[in-house]
Amino acid sequence: MINAIPRYLLISKSGKILNVELPYPSQKEEFKSELEKYL
């Protein structure tokens, strides 16, 4: 029985959704690359 599907979102301080398809944090290089796009 599935209760939830894991998903990582990036949300700005103002509440705007920036990215709904972030890689898992365990995928360190891909995750870091995505975060740096918004800095």
C-alpha cells in the first residue's frame, strides 16, 4: 500500500515554487547544481 510519493521542492522565502523536480539530496552533485541555479 502506497501512502506517499517522495518529492523534493524548492520554495523561495516569499513562497514561490521554484522547482518541483529536484533530485534526491543523496545525488549530491545534481542536487547542488540545481540549488546553485537559484542563488
